[in-house]
Amino acid sequence: MSQTSAKKIEEVSSFMIAPYVHPQGCRGYLLVDKLSGDSIAIDVHLDFVNDMTKRLKDEYWNLLYVIDTHTHADHPSGSSSIAKNFNCLRMAHKKAEHSGVSNHPENGEELFLGESTVFVRHTPGHTPDHMGIYIEGAFFSGDSLLIGSVARTDFLGGDAGQLYDSIHSFLKEYPGDTVLFPGHDYQSKTKSTFGEEKKENPWLKIEDREEFIKNLTANPPERPANMDELLHLNREGVEIAKLISSEETKKIVEAGGAISIIDVRSEMEFEDEHISGSHLIPLDQLESRADEVRAIAAPRLLLCKAGGRASAAFEALDEMNIGGLSVIDGGILAFKETGGKTVKGKELDEDASSTSCSASLPIDFETGKKKDS
Ligand SMILES: [Fe+2]
């Protein structure tokens, strides 16, 4: 079983919920009506597609809808891929303007899985196109309320005041024992309830709307790696090309995207010369270090000397259900010929973990008091 597979099924009212967890922190879900097997896939990361597809087929669940709670800026969406596998309906808010998505649920719209009802709710703030999904006993909050945190609002038309209004509105409407299933989990806390969040979440301790806005906008985190490429992929629905040219790679590196390059050569070759910021994961270590690959922001660019080992790496990672890969055509040799810069010597991989959709907390988690920053 790969690391993105749902480890267990949660049961809430008339539903089963299979959570999928990505090493990058993203979470996606299969929401299934117990009796009929009718189901919805929520926030499908490209790396979840194969695992989810297999699960749906093995269990004879009937996938009716695929929903992105919002336009994702930190990972490639697998919605179009999984929708193609099952020929089912893709949904997003009308403000999302995703190519190929013509079904836009209104605020309060009901969807039916067998005899069970699912409510879609417009929850703007993180982005204007953000939606949450409510079933009796649980809420899929996407990137609005997170466990112990809230989403950031500093890009894609986000609005901290709207986020405050959205969160407080659904917290007020739904009961305290409503189970929270967020779109991200950065602290290995996988489950919470509205009641627990009201008690523990430092952002919910800020009662004043203006104070909330001031704190949330005070300390914006860095933009997600490859954000422009990811937005293009997620909005246009294009697939990541299997091969990327050295010219294109040079542009990405110059724009700060070297952290998505996975160099599959040997340690010795890497030390001799490499692209600064790239990750060294030699071809023969890919299997044992697959989770490190998953934690690197997609599109992930595979590099070797001339392209042969990178192509082999593509095949090996594909076998492990890891998507979002491109082979750098002609390897580091072609990259240098194009004028790309390299460095010599040892360089430690940067921490590839991401907190890119969560707010950065300017207050102390335990005390609720402001941190000195
Ligand atoms: Fe997000």
C-alpha cells in the first residue's frame, strides 16, 4: 500500500469516509453512502488518483461526483484524471473557472448519494471560489478551518474578513460534535470536531473580526513552490508533459523552481556538479525514499546526465503511483548548453515539507498571546 492510501474508513451517520493523506500535507476524501455505494471524491491530489481508482473499483463504489473545494495553488489536482476514469461529473464553484467543469453548485445546493444528502456551502476567504461540504455529523472544510489553524488569505483573491465570516457562520450553524475533515493537515492531527476547535484553535480565540484580519495578514508565508505552473495546470486542466525542454527548465530554475528538480544521478556526480536547490535522490534509492519524492512540490522534474536514468526514474515512480513528473530532456548536459547555471560541491536538500495553504501563526499556540516576530 502506498503512503497516500486511506488507512482506515471513518463512519459518520449514513456515510463511510476514506481519508487520503499526502506527505505534502494535502488531504483528500472519498465520501461514500453506506447503503448504495454512491460516492463523491473531494480534493483529489494527482498522487491520489491511482489509489482512489483502485479502491473505488475494488469496493464496487459508484463515483458520481468529483469536487475541488477551491482552486489549489500548492498541488496538482487529479480531478480531471479521476473523473475521466469513471466518466463522472466534475464540480467547482462558478468563480473557479476550471476548464472542462460546467457544473457549479450554488450555496446550499443538495447532492444525493443514494438516500443520503450532501450540502454544498460557499465558504469564501482562502479564495473567492471556496466551498465546504456538509453531511450530517461532519464537515469537509477544504482550506478554511484547519485543525488548530486557519487557511492563509494572501493570494488568489483571498480575503481575511470573508474567511472570518465563513468560519464563524458554519461553526454557528452546525453542532459542536460535527467532525472536521480539513483539506490540509500539517501536524499529524487527522481528526477534530467543531467543539474541540472552539476550545483549542488559537484563531478561534480571536473574537474580534478586525483583530483576526490584522493577525492573519500580518505575517504572510512564502508562496507555494511552482504556484504559477500549478494554477495553469489546475485551471486549464492540461496534463503535465512527460518531457520538458532544457530551455523551459532554465526558465523555471531562474524563477526559483529548482526545488522541484529531482536529480537521480549518483552522489559523486551530484557533488561534482548540480543545479543549486535541486534534490539528490539517486535512481536506486527512489523506492526506499518515495515519500521524499511525494513531499516535493509537483510538477517534479527528473534530471540525470543526458536523460536515460531520468526516464527510468519516471517509469519506476509511475509504478509507485507517483504522478506529476516530467523528464528534463537531455539532462544536465543540455541544461548547461542552454546556459543554465550549475554549482559544485555538497549541498544539503532543503526541507521539502510545505505549510503553503495554512496561515502563519503570529500568536502563541498555547497561550493565545502574540509572538514577538
Ligand atoms: Fe488551498
